[in-house]
Amino acid sequence: MAQESLLTSIPDNGNFLQQTKYTFTIPSLSFAKYFCQTVLMPGIATSEVLVSTPFSDIYRHGDKLVYDALTLTFLVDEDMRTWEDTYIWLITLTNPFKFKQYASRFTEKYYDGYLEIKTNSNIPNIRVKFTNCHPTQLGAIQFDHTVSADVTPVCDMTIRYDQMVIERL
């Protein structure tokens, strides 16, 4: 009976998600909000546990969630601050070359990031909090004489985090 009601229920909201209705922010890093061009919402998985039975082997869910990395593509500004800020953040997370690099503007190593997904009417609808974000990869920037001056270079950044927390607004 419960399965039947699932198949015949009508959704409360028939509007489809729009890919352009979002903002991504890391409050301590201004470029994340103003220059972010794309965000790849991470996938989530659990391991598979094989359970043997006398008839056939079956699979059950594991006991831990595995989150894919968060990938951002951002526009590179003329001063390359977007790229440089991420580069400096990466340096402070790893082995700096000089002692003064320990005391950079990144006083914290981990920041929370927020993906705010909006309705078709541009009203905030869902907020996804990524706790303890830190970059693990900064992509290349392509310089190219063959493209129009109107084409803004972009750069990818890969971020790892501890967990995603979803909040309906």
C-alpha cells in the first residue's frame, strides 16, 4: 500500500532547477562570490558490503559516506587576485618556503563554504554548507593570442571538506 502511494503522489513543486540560480561563497574569501562561474555539486556514495547467502550474494550499504570533491571554476581577474589568493592559501596549508609565509593573511586553514541555490524567482531556497573547506588543487590558466580579448580566462579549483549540511530556507 505504501509503495502504491509513492507511485501515484504528485510533486508539490513542478518547477525544475535552473543551473544559473546559485551563489557560492566562502565568507572570508571575497573572490569566491564575485568571480565564481561554475560549481560542480559533489556526488555522495557509500561503500558496498557483500553479504553471502546460501542462494546468492547480495549487497548492502556500508557504514560511511564518501563525498566527492567540490570543484569550482572562477573567472580570473586582471590582477590575478583570485588565482593568487588560492595559491597563497595552498602554500599556508603545506610547507611554506619562508617563516613569514606562516603568518599570511590566511589566519585560518579551513573555512566553511556555502552554496545557495535559488528558485526560478531568484529567492534563496536551499543552502548547502561545506564544513572545513581547503583547496587541494589549483588549475592552470591558459594564455592564448588566438582568442578574442573579450574572453575572460578561467581557472579550476578543487576543494575538500568534511561534510555537507543541507538546509531548506
